[in-house]
Amino acid sequence: MGARSLRTGKQYLASLKEDGRQVFLDGEPVKDVAGHPAFRRAAESIAALYDAAADPANRDEMTYPSPAGGNPVHRAWQVPKTADDLAAKRRFHERWAEASFGLMGRTPDHVASFFCGYAAKPSVFAAHGRQWADNVVRFYEYARDNHVYLSYAIVLLQIDRSKPPHRQADPTLHAGVVKERDDGVLLRGGQQLATAGALSDMLHLSCIQPLGPGDENYAISVALPMNAPGLKLYQRRAFSLQATSLYDYPLSSRFDETDSLVVLDDVFVPWERVFIHRNIELCRDQWWRTPSHAYGNFQAQVRYATKLRFLMGIAKRMVEMTGSDALPPVMVQLGELAALAQLVESGLEAHQALATVDDEGVLWPSRASLYSVMALQSEMHGRILEGMRELAGAAFITLPSSVKDYGNPEVARDLERYIATPGVDPHERVALMRLAWEMLGTEFAGRQQQYEKFYGGASFLVKQNMYRSYDFKRAKALVERALEPAREDLKSRLGTRASGKPAS
């Protein structure tokens, strides 16, 4: 991978071919990820992102000059200094999100955004040792200038969550350090959930969940290549293998980014790729005392807003196709769904408009704006999908079995006659409803819904982030002002017996 030119889709696909990574699907090793039917079209979708960014016509929108020499690099890696910088990054994220209609949540700009947050505040790492700050900044610069595609696995396995990692029956079940060497560390254990891991260049392994005393071995942050010896990726069911045609499965055939269980069998990581080592405080602070979580989820919200725009387009096309779009109940239903979608768009605008700069000159997008949407997203998304189901009615249930039905002249005649809407090509109508079913009813749709429910963590955790971010001090000040006349009145009536102070 050259550091002096923008990466192309062809170069990306070539990097996936038999590079030694251990990817397992249906009990078999996948030697060529780029050529395997479970991954081929998703890999091509990622390749198209690299080609869009490398296109000279998109140079200003998609790139900025690297601080190390001035060569163009993806805006995904730009550390924003101003609100205008953040707006430029949003346009980049939006361009890539639109390529997959917001369906691929872990495109190369996602984890890149987290590393932007680390590089923006090296002081957080340096407080625990200068070497950790140097390591994370050097790696950020390497990844930026080489257009590296990172996935991450940062969530503990669901084994026995009544016990901390170090109290499990086998303390090496969770991914952690098992040995220190002069040249690095050895890691052993499992971690979830490396979405798009099979498609990525490197893995960022850390932990975002709270750790306590005794859990030091799991309080780490490292980067390692996907073909590191001992690193294994076990894939969930590949929806693309069930996608028998692009007509019948227009989305799962191209945008199933896959999810992986990560298993580490004594994987070696050199010290220069270790950013946190057995440090519970720093493992926590990397997310919250740097803008990493805000930057990474800014990208995620740009993608989500794009996905909702796509859903609104499907919903509107469905009701237009059946001629029901002017009916008042349909307008009300669509208006409600559009209101929810617009809240996400408006949250993004506020994320930018209310950004602040700290005493180190680091731009922090508005976390209150971010978490307000994320806190309600798991409930809101299901509500939108349910509203779309109501608009569709029974249309999905009577769709043809597959595109092959049109190969039988007698069947095709009946389908074209009875699955029809005046002024709409019957094949186009079926294609639209297939598209909608991919968002509402297929196995791919179920994974998409589960992803939106939990991509930012369980909703109660995100709501705690909102609790910490909301300006309760200002809110309480209003209450104090409202109570002041009552206190004064009570004092005048009771004299010195009324303290006029709120209870402790």
C-alpha cells in the first residue's frame, strides 16, 4: 500500500487476496475474501468508496493535504479545528454513506474518526506515560497517510456478565494480555464485535465497557493487522449467500458488511502498536476525555441520517405508487415518520453549530446534541419501521417468488396483470417492494434493525451519556429563580424562621 498516492478500489481488493488472514465461514477457512461469494460484492462496495475518494473530480470534497508532506489523504482522518472543518468532514461522510444508502455502518471512515479523537488529545495518553501518546499519534499518522481501513472489537463477550472478566472460570476467555516481552505483548481470548472485520486491513482491539480492579489485563488498546498470526475471525451467517439475484435481493447482495467474533491465540503486538497497557483509567478516558467517541459517532449519525432519508424515499415511493399519498391518514403517517427523520438531521446541525473549543484548541462537537438522538434511536428506529409496515399493508406477502417467475410466459402474464398499478411498470413495482422488504422483512433487515438498536451500546448506557452531557445546572437555575418569590413571601410571613435555602 503506497503512502504517496490515494488508494484505489483495485488496490484495496488486491490487498484482500490470500494475505493469510484467518476468516472462517460455515466451518471452512476463506482463503480469498475478495473472491468469495459471501464477501465479494461487499468488498466491491468498499472498493467503490476508495475509487470515489481517489477521483480527481472529488479531490476538494473527499481529501485534504496531509500535514506530513501535503499529499492528499481522506477527510475521514482530518482532525477538525473549526466548525467548518467538521462540516467538511460531514460532507465526506455523507458522500460515502450515500454509496451504500447508509446500510454499511463500519466503512473505513468510522474507526478513523475515533483515532482522530485520540490524536487530537495526546495529552490524555501522555498523562500515563509519554510513550503511549507517541505511539497513538504515530499510528494515527501512519493510518492516515496509508489510507488504512480499520475495524474494531471493543465489547466484552456475553459469557457471564454477573462476574468481571478476571473472575470468569477461565480468565483468558476475554481478550487480554497474557505475557509481556521486551519487544511487545501476547494477547489471548475473545472479543466482539468486529463488524466488517473480514473486509478490513487492521483491527483496533480495546474495551469500552467499565473495568474494575483486577481487570488490568483487559484494559488495553492496540492495533494489529488482520493477518496477524493467531488472529481468527468467525463470521455470522452470510446473508449475501442467500441473495439469489440483484432483482430479488438488491441490498443484501451488495451491502452485507458481515460481523465477526474475534479470537486471539497468543497474538503478538509490538510495543509501538500498543496505546494502552493494563491501565483501567486510561482505557476509560480514551473514549470520554478525548473527542474520539464524539467524532466516531458523528460519522455514525451522518450515516444514520442518510439511511433514514433512504427509508423516507422508499415510504413515499410506495404510497405514490398505489395512489394513496394524498389520503389524509397516509399524509399524517408519513409526516410523523418524516418528523423523526428530521430530528436526526437537526441533531447533526446542532452537533456542528454548538461545537466548542477546549483550552488545548481541540474542537468538541456538541455531545448533548449527539447523545440526545442516540438515546432515543433504538426506540425511534423501530417506530419508523413499524410505520412503513403499516403503509405497505399486505403488498409484501403477494410478491412473486423470484425473478424467475418472469421466465414463464403464462406466470409473467398473470403477474403483470394482477400485480399492477396504473401508470407504473409492474416489474418496477415489484422491484420497489423487494427493496422495501430488504429494509423491513428479510434476515438482512433484521440484522439492520438490531444494529441500529445497539450500535452505540445498550440504550440505558447511551442515556447515561445524555445524563452526563445535559446542562442540568442551567435548568436548575431556572427553578431557583422561579422559587425565589415564594421564598421571599415565606420570609415576610414567618420572619427568621424561614431560611430561604433549598434543602441539602
